[in-house]
Amino acid sequence: MNEERLDRYIVAAMTAALDEAKGALSDGEAPYGAVIIDTEGQIVARARDTVEGNGDPTRHAEVDAVRLAIVKDGPDLSGYILVCTGEPCSMCSSAAWWSGIRGIVFGVSMVELKTRVPKSMSEAIGPVEELNKGLADKFSVTAGVMREEALALWGI
């Protein structure tokens, strides 16, 4: 896929992730949203945090998006890209990695979000770039896509 076409798909995917995050916020959840796009740039899964509603700390938007994409397209998501409003935590990044996803795009970093909104997350901060250092098959990482829109979800 050429870079201009990919950029267009990334913006559309981030817009969808932001919509999911807004839905999470109106459901009383933390405003995190995620989508997964396939090798053609089409959205194959979308999810939002449902931690509070399900009483399950693993129900992060990114993990649920991975689960939905696997149900739809099978266990190997090679070439797919995870697009999320916030930088995925270690659990979410690991779920993406195990499924074959090697591209992560996010709006706001864990460090910035934790600094600006201390109650935004309770997990340890483990940036994707740190995880990448220990991986043989590394993620491509694109940070700051529609960052201001992602921050606005937190009232910033």
C-alpha cells in the first residue's frame, strides 16, 4: 500500500477509534478506543474499553479489537495495524504482537497521558518503544496521530 493511501486509512481509522472512545466515555468507561485495519486499509475490528461494565481489568479496547479481528480474519493478523487513541499498555501490545500485528499507531503516549491526567491509568507505564527493544519482530510505531483530539477526550 502506498504511503499516501496508508495515511488516508490511518486518519479514517483514528477517527473511528476516537468515536469508540467517545462511546466508552458516555458508557462511564475510560475514553479509550481502538480499531484494527487490514492490509488493504479496511477496518476489520473496532472496540472501546469495557473494564468497568464487565468488571474485568483485561477488557481494554486494544485487546478486544484484537479478539474481534481474530474471530473475523483468523489467528494470523500479519500486516494489520492497531490504531488506538492512547498508547497501548504492555498487555495490549503483547496481545497485538502475539496475533501478528506489527504496526501500532496511537494518539497520545502513556507518559504524556499519565503526566497530564494522573488517574488516567493504573498500570505501569511501559511504552511500546521499550517493549520493542526486546522483540525480534519489532512493531512499527507511529505516535501523535490526532493527538489533540485524543487529549480532548480527557478534557485537556
